[in-house]
Amino acid sequence: MKGYHADMTAIAEKLDQKLTTWSAETAHEVESLVGEIIEIADGDGLDILRCRHVEQEVLDILDENKTR
């Protein structure tokens, strides 16, 4: 579990650094998305989020095939 904490610290540090380099609009959007992910994780909803992500990828692929 120690390595997990170190990885999260690195991620938090990278996010903190990036937030200062992005435009205010981009930084705000990223903060909102990260906040949503935290809320979903707190509610044990990441499995649902993954399913929706895969579903969207499949829909995107189908849309690409229709336009060809």
C-alpha cells in the first residue's frame, strides 16, 4: 500500500503543477472533472463509470463506421 500512496502523491503533485500552467478555463474544467471522479469513487460507482466509458467507445466506433 505504500507504493500506492507514493503514486497518488506524484499524481497530486503533477495535477497541482499543471493547474498553474493551464488557462483558467481549462484548470476549472479539470478541477470539476477530478471532483466528479472523487465523488463517484466515494460512492463506489467507478464500475458504472467504466461501463459507460466502454459503452461510449463502442458507440463512437459505430458512428465512425457509419460515416465511412
